[in-house]
Amino acid sequence: MLATPTKFTLVTGAAEGGTKLNAFDNALLAAGIGNLNLLRVSSILPPDATYVEQVAIPFGSLVPTAYGSITSDQPGQLLCAGIGVGMAASGYGVIMEYSDYGSREQAEEMVAQMLREAFQVRGVTLQRTLIKAVEHRVERIGCAFAGSALWY
């Protein structure tokens, strides 16, 4: 079993690229986590994890990350991605991610709705939320990314 992360952040980024993979990579760079190895995880925030504004992790680190992303090669399409954390009084939380065609506001509302449902289903009171979202209008090949990196 890996150690339980003690820190987390919410990041968003959007970018263009020469290919869909390059657009994704460039969106990660725009989000500030492009030089890390992301390990995609499901969506539970460890108890008492501390929110940190910016990632301070050595390049190449393996970083558990819950994220949503969307890429498109259709010029003019509006892409959005959102990430949110809901926290309970007991200190643990739930992370919800979203990506689709649409606006930043749409992503924010969907993440908020998913957090409310996640807490309702668990029978736990939602005490606090943090939500970030981004949108991107595709020029050639674009990507919108939103994630929550967890580290030690």
C-alpha cells in the first residue's frame, strides 16, 4: 500500500497542440503539472489533507491525480473541464471531475452538482467546496484539463 497523501491542489489548463496528445501535454504544462507522471486515481480526498495553491514536486515524480480532460480537432468547438473537492466536517473529502463540450460555468455547475450528490449518497454533510474550471475554444487541436494532484 502506498503512503496516504497529505497535500492536494486543484489545477486547470487549456492549450492547443499539433496532435491531440500534444494538446493534452500542453494543457498539463499550462496547469503546472506537465513535468510529472500522473497516476490516475478515483475520487477520495484523504482525511485532513492540506490544500496547497501551487504544486512543488520534483520533475518526474509519480503523482496520484484525479482528473478530467477533453480534446478536439474541430475548430470552433468550446471545451470545458472542471475539478472540485467537497469536504466533510470529519476531514475527508470527495473529488469530482468533469469534461465536456461547453462553458467554464457549465463545468463548475456540474462539479458542484456531483459533489452534492456524492455527499448525499454517503449520508454525510457537505461542509466546504473548492471548485476550479477552464474553457477553451478550439483553433486547430485543443484540450481542456482539470485535475486534483495529491502528494506527500
